[in-house]
Amino acid sequence: MGKVIAIANQKGGVGKTTTTINLAASLAALEFQTLIVDADPQANSTSGLGYNPKEIENSIYECMVEGVRPQDAIIQTDFPNLDLLPSHIDLVGAEIEMINLQNREDKMKNALDSIRDSYDFVIIDCSPSLGLITINSLTAADSVIIPVQCEYFALEGLGKLLNTIKIIQSRLNTNLSIEGILLTMYDLRVRLSNQVVGEVTSHFQQMVFNTIIPRNIRLSESPSFGVPALAQDADSKGAVSYLNLAREILIKNGLMPQEA
Ligand code: ADP
Ligand code: MG
């Protein structure tokens, strides 16, 4: 059964979507069957892989609210081993439409249960909120990756997120674990970047991934070409760093031997 990993942080612009696309593409390149679930109404993972959200007929929204089968919504991308369950703007309305439903926190989990056997990894790109869609994502997930930008106020909101995760662990999903905290947009030349790395690692210690994602132009421009950085420039620092993250996760999960 595939492992479901949510990429979550209610702060916007910390690298959730960049991590989703490039981690998923790296796992796919290492020949693990991988599905991206775009659970953000802004649909940046969908457009970042080259699909126009306005042209999407069936999205995660229809799967959660209207009972459409995920099989009928999933897109096979141009990249081997990489599929996408897309999003579109209607997902905004899902929060309101689901409010009176029974078991409204389980809708995504139920949708994904029918297809997770077909994948090694399912990576969920969460929206920048702690609303019902994100609660659904965390309820559906086995673990969560928290991207933290190496910038001012890096730790802001992290307490609230960790608290939300605790509540979900106790009430909705006892299975949920923290895969790791991921430092993103690191700039070697900026003293603040180094301070943030120091602060986050001393505070969260082994919860923090060894892999740190650098600030890299390929990572920021590849979505405009509708491809992961790996497909645009496999040797770029950005692509290599996400490949390293994929390896770190595979080793941690016993799916790849520890390198000597
Ligand atoms: P989120 O999904 O958390 O809102 P994004 O992944 O969309 O964050 O990243 C926010 C912005 O920063 C985007 O324009 C993205 O291209 C850029 N970005 C993210 N990670 C990097 C990086 N490592 N290097 C350079 N730009 C990045
Ligand atoms: Mg995003």
C-alpha cells in the first residue's frame, strides 16, 4: 500500500508546491509509482505540471464532494511513473459544501483509499490554510512534511501547525507521523539563512531533514514551462537537492539501502 505524504504549512510561499512537484518527480525518476494530489484551490501543482486548471473537468473536488472515482479524474503526466489528481477553483466551495456532511474530515481519505494500492507514494499539496481541506489532507496522510523557508519569521505559525497535527493524531488519524521539517530557499550568502538553519535544527533536531533545499532559479522558473526542474535541467542544484530529499526519505522508510 502506497505511503501518503501531505506537504503542509498554513503559511503561503514557503515551498509546498515546489516541494510537491519536485519531490514527486524525483520519486518517479527513481522508479516509484507516484501520484500528486493537488489539494489547493489555487491549483499551482496542476498548472506547474502544464495543465490549465480551467480545463479540468474532474478534480479532487468532484472526488470528495460528488463521489467521482479518482480513477476518472487522474491524469497520466508526460513523465514516467508520475500521475496527477488535479485541482480547480471549485475546491474553494468544498469547505462550505462539506460543512454539514457527516464524517466531513474523511472525504479525501475515502477517495484515496480506492487508489492508493496503485502507487508507492501519494504526495498531497496542501493549501495555505488549516481549513477543512487541509484537515482532510492530514486525515488522509500517513505522514507530513513541513517546508520552512529560510527567511524572517520562519518559525511563525509552526506551533499552531504542530498543535493541529497533534489534535488530528488524537482524534482523526492516530497513524499520522511527521516525516520531517524541510528547510527551503536556503541562500548560502545570506547570514539570516544560516541563522534560520541553526535555529530550526537546534529546536527540532532530528525532525529536520539533512537535505536543505537551496534557493535556485530552475526551481522557480520550471513551473512556467509546466515541468519539474528535473525535466528542465537535471544537473541544476534545485533538481539535485530534491533528488537527495527523495533518497533521504526512501532510506528512512527502508525502501533504499543506506549508502556507505
Ligand atoms: P507554497 O506552495 O508554499 O505557497 P511555492 O512552492 O509556490 O510555495 O513557492 C513560493 C514561490 O517561491 C514560488 O514562486 C516558487 O517558484 C518560489 N520558490 C520555491 N522554492 C524555491 C527555491 N528553492 N528556490 C527559488 N525559488 C523557490
Ligand atoms: Mg502552493
